[in-house]
Amino acid sequence: MFKWFDLTPPQADGASTLPTPTAPRHAWLLRARQHKMAWLLVALPLMLTSLYFATLAQDRYVSESRVIVKRGSDDKASSLDLGFLLGGNASTLREDAMLLQQYILSPDMLARLDKALNLKQAFAEPAGWDWFYRLSNDATREEFLGYYRARVDVQFDEKTALLVIRSQGFNPAFSQKLNQAILAESERFINELSHKISREDMAFAQKEVDYAYQELNQAKERLLGYQNRHGLIDPHAQAQATGQLVAELEGKQAQLEAELRNLQSYLQADSPQVISARNALDALKTQISREKSKLVSPDDDKLNRKTAQFQELRAYVEFRTDLYKLALTALEKSKVASAHKLKSLAVISSPQLPEEAEYPRKLYVLGSLLLVCSLLYGTVRLTLSIIEDHKI
């Protein structure tokens, strides 16, 4: 403690100076100032805080739940693929959990909870005169959202991909009810999100199937119209049959020519046998020419051109048939993949009814306040002491 001395000029005989009678009065003033400062900086804040805890502060109860987002394909025992070995599944779980975390703290979630539980009234009336934690009745949307985010805490565990949801309420039943409502809305959000993706995939696959079926029917109609217009079921088969017939006729022609030469070797040219053989050979040649004209000629309406056109139409029908099969296969695969991609909210720990109030933490707050006020008091006292020391 610093002491005050009234220093006077030294005596003529060299005797040392002595403290003046004003020193006790200055010491008393300094002690009074220190007591007043200790009262203002330490005792008064502690008394006001204790009075607030004893009269105005309302207990706040916390209900906690733990959940995880699961997929239908999250079967580690049966899906040991490269994506799983590289951590792709864990990354997907993390993304889903982070997405759900953002949704829980979003204005959309708040709007649904307010509609279901009337949060404004629940956070305003039970608080009484606790203005520090009471929601104002005329709070704006931004203030309401900030208050909601202060009462609901969502923590993500990086190692286990778990979401820890903690909700506060001024009574145990409401804190549990709020947590249950958050879980119900979260499950609806996850289901709707996964079903929306599945519906989009299925709709795209079904659209491709319908388009492939329509194109296949159009190709078939063009093929049937061509057959009806030309009166041929299969021009290619008809051409093969005609070619086979021409080959048979030519073989018979060769036989008749041999017989005619044989008859001419020992009969007259005007003999009935020779004339009959010659007439039969001429008729056979005429038939062969007629059949050949069906196969090829400069005209466009012949079997060779019809065969080429028919094969083109039939190839297009077969191509459209293959595309339709592929579209059906893709649709079935999309159904199976959609079932595997469905997400669900697995509740690891359901919200419990709290029995003890977690907030306000009176001893913690008072202890922290005492420490802060003591540090402040020591700092101020040291500063004033330094100032007084420089005045001497």
C-alpha cells in the first residue's frame, strides 16, 4: 500500500524530515476509494446477477436426440466396391448430414415448427419477466430466426456422421415436444428429397421407354404399309423362291435341249416328235424369261429393289426394337437403383423428457463473473496506483 508523506525542505541543521500529520487522512481516503471500487466492480455485479437468478431467471430444459441419415444401399457387408473402399459412401453420408443440419436451422423448418407448435407463444409467455431469454411478441422474422437458432443446437460428428440435436424449452414437456417435431420434419424432408430424386430418375426412364415404343410402332406401321401396298409379305423370300424356280427351269431347259438334239439326230425336222420337243423348249424359254423379268429389269417395281427397300425397313424395325429393349432394361435398372438410393432418418437416441434444468448455469455464471470482475478490479486498482505513484 502506498503511503502519503508531506515532504518539507530540509532544516538548516541538516535534520531529516518527518511525515506530516496529513498522512493518515490520505491513507484513509485511499482505503475508502478502494472499498468503493471493489463494491462497484465486484460486489454489485455479483449481487445483481444473484438477484436476477433468484427472481427473474427462468429454468430452461434441454432435450437431446442423436440421428444419422442412412441410404438403402448402405450395406457394407455386401457392397465392398471401389467407391466404398475410397470413402465415397462416408462422403455421401457427410453431405446428407450437413444438408439436414442446414435445413433444421433454416427459415423453412422454423415456419413449419411455428405452424405446428406456435413457437412464438411458447417462447414468450412461459419466460415471464426474464427479458434476456424472452421472445418479444412483435419480433421480426430475422429476430425470430435468430432466437430459434439460439434455442436449437445441431452438432455434426465428423467421425460417426451423427447429428446431435439439442432443443431448449421453459418446461421439460415442450423441450421434448420441440425435439420430436424437429425429428418428424427432418424425416419428412429426407424422404421427400430422396423420393424426388427417384421420381425424376424414374420419370426420365419412363419417358425414354414411351418414346422408344412410339418410334417402334411407327417403324412397324411403315413396314406393314409397304407389305400391303406391294402385296408381298417378304420380298426377299419371294426373290429367293423365284430364283430357285428359274434355276429349276433352266435345268429342265438343258434337259429338253438335249432331248431335242437327240431326236434331230435320227428324225426329220418336220417330224411330230421334233416339233413337239421344239415347242416345249420354246415355252420353257419364255417362262424362264418371264420369271427372270420379275427379278431384275430397268423398272423400279421389281423384286430386287423391293427386297432392298424391305430389308431397309425391316432393319429399322429391328433397330427400334433393340432401342425399346434397352429402354425397358434402363427403366428396370432405374427402379432398382431408386430403391437403393432411398434415404431414411435413423434415430440412434430418441428425445428424452429432461428432469433437471440445464440452464441457466448459475454457479458457472457466478464463478465466471467473479473471475472477470476480480480481474477488472485488479487492473483498475493497479492502473490507479501507477497514476498516484507518478504524482509523488
